[in-house]
Amino acid sequence: MPFDELLKELQGQKTIQEDPDHLSFDRLFNDSFMGKYSGMKSFAEFLEKGNFQVENHEDIRNIPDELFDRHVARETQFANWNDMLDKATKESAK
């Protein structure tokens, strides 16, 4: 999922009415998922641990892909953001 979508989720702007097939980050990266694949209890905690100050669209766009991928690799069982997102999407489809 692109960072633009992440930002919308974090700000609560994306709704089910906009995209009925879309799952929120709260559902994709729920507490169970984060506990299973990382040492964190929530996706928000994951962002905070990386010192990512996410409050608006520009904040998300300004996170370099390499930096975010390193954070994912360091703090989770995934090699990069796309692997983490793919796994969360597959698990939520079950």
C-alpha cells in the first residue's frame, strides 16, 4: 500500500464507503499481527519506535523508502515494508 494510503488511514480519512474492499491499517496491522511479527503492541508504537513523526501527508512522503525498509527489517520479521504489507494483507484475507 502506498504511503498516501497509509496517511489517510492514520488520519482516519479513508472510510469503508470510499473503498469497501480496503482494510484499515488498524485491521491489517492489528495488535495480534504486530505481537506475532514484531516486539511491538501496535502499528502506532512501531512508527513511534522508528521516530517517524506522522501527522500529515508530507510526513509520510518524506520518509525515505530505504529508511522505512530498514526500520521494518530491524523491528519485525520482515525484510522490508512490502513484505510486511503483503503478509498482513494475506492474513486478513483468511
